[in-house]
Amino acid sequence: MIPSAILGRYARSLADVVFEENLEPDVTGDLKTYSEIFQAVPDLLDAFHTPAVPREVKERLLGEVMAKYPVNRVTANFLHILLRHNRIRYFQPIFESYQKQVNERKGVLSATITTAAPLSQQDAARLGEKLAGITGKSVSMEFQTDPELMGGVIVRMGSTIYDGSIRTQLAEVRRQLGEK
């Protein structure tokens, strides 16, 4: 596995360029599209990675994909650089690092919200407002469900975890009862 410092360098360099040229929304949208493509068709990344496929064929394949799913010139150049340096197989972690860079520069915190059942749009909006009030920053939320929580919510923002799940509360009650 390649060190995360190297992947972070690619992400940081791309973020530098997109903010310098005021292309962040376009490039981020392009990268999200390609993240979905690579997740939907993992064989595509395998083809880009395998030494059995000549570089010219890989370049042509990437060109064909970009013809079908057009991207900004900066995104196109970035994808070609990843391909030429045999880093395109690390697209997802580079993209995640890029998103963190973008969010930091925009003053946005990323939060992973885990609930027992999906939240309504109203509840999600209220939670977003509460988190923004607590942190003083805008919060980008990613939602997950875990039926084992039974109820409540777990919020992860960076290294901070707020655990208000019923599962944890029951475990605490069990622990306290065991002490008595």
C-alpha cells in the first residue's frame, strides 16, 4: 500500500489548483461522478492498474470514458496524471483526501451520522443546525444506518464521537448495575 502522505500530496495539489483557478465546484462534481463510475465498474480500475494492458490502451480507454462522461480540463489532466504515475487505483482514497482538503479550506466539517433507522429530512436538517451551532462551522453530513443501535444517534466528526445511542446507554446501565 502506498503511504497516505503521497496520496495526500496528490489531493493537496489538486485542491491548490482548483481553488487558484476557482474551479472547485466543477472539479469536485467531476470527481464525484468518476468515484461513482469506478465503484460501479471496479474492473475499469483493474484494467488501468494491470501491467498486462499497455499504457497506450489505458490512455485510450480513459479517453473513451471521458468522452462519454466529459470533465473539466483540470479533472482530465488530473486523471491522466494518476494514470501515468500508476496511482489511479488509489483514486478513492485520493478523492476522499481531496474532499477533506476542500472542506477544510471552505470551513466545513464532515460528520458521519449513524442512526438505527433513516432520519426524515426535517430531523436531518435539525441535526445539521444543532451540529453547526455546536461547532460554529457548516457541517457536511453523511448518513448511515445500524439497526443494532436500537435508537438514538452516533455522530463522528474527525476524532470526536458523540454517542447518544440506546445501545450505549443500555451498556452503561448494565455496567453500573454490575458494579453494585
